[in-house]
Amino acid sequence: MTAVTIIRLRDLFAVVMLFGLYSLLSAALFVTLAAPDVAFTEAVVGAGISTVLMLATLALTSRHEDEPAHRPWLPLAVVLVTGGFLVYGTFDVPPFGEADNPVHTHVAPRYLEQSGEEIGIPNVVTSVLASYRGYDTLGETAVIFTAGMGVLVLLGGARVRRQRRKED
């Protein structure tokens, strides 16, 4: 319901606030799925930093979105087809929580039994995040850095446009 409301609104301030609420709801969902680390990241980045950056951007732009000139049928069709493929892809996913799922029979036992010897770190979570998922963590850091630089470039460009308007 929150996502549908976000799509329907034209008041961008309300949209930003609802995005923050959506992130908090997503974080609560991650907590119920026993993923507190992902929930914490979603709460901090999604509800915290993103909301602050969107409010800062909103301060530099208009509060209300312009009415669209046409109906967006093509984007809607692309989203529906993509969503259909994603739903179709879930038909092969094993049932949630089953003890004989591949992740529980192949991957998890190896991490639990051999990570101390392979990595030399006694904490399994730390060894997985620091070593097995090291490139993944590096990629996440690169994405966050790139997003931050993009925001700074956009905010800097807005400042230059405001200075040019003052000069004109």
C-alpha cells in the first residue's frame, strides 16, 4: 500500500517521507526473516541517509511534480513483463526453511566446519563477510561511494545553476 501511494502522489515531500517509511517497513521485514544485519543496513541507508539526501535535493528543486504529458503505457508494460519473469523465476526456488535445501546441505556446513581453518578467524560471520564475501563487500562499498559522488556532483551542478541565475 505504501508503494502504491508513493506512485500516486505528486507532492514530492510526502513521497520522500513515505520512502523513509517504506524503508523502515522493509527493515522490519528483514528482522522478521532473521536478517538483522540487512535490516540495520536498510534502516540506516534507506530510511536515514537516503531520506536526508532526498530532502536536501528537494530543497533545491520544486516540491510538486509536474503532471505527465502522456500516459506511461510502455514503461508499465516493461515493468509488468519483467515482474512476470521474476515471479516465474521463483517457481524453482526451494521451499523456505526446509532442512534439505541446497544451502543447508552444501554451503553452510562448509562455512561452519572449515572457515576457522581456511581463514584463521574463529567467528564464522566475520570470516564469511571478510573473506568469502570480500569482493561482494568491496563492490557494495564501491556502489555506495559512486552514489555519494553522484549526489555531490548533482548538488554542485545545482549550485552552479543558481549562481548563473543570480548573475543573469
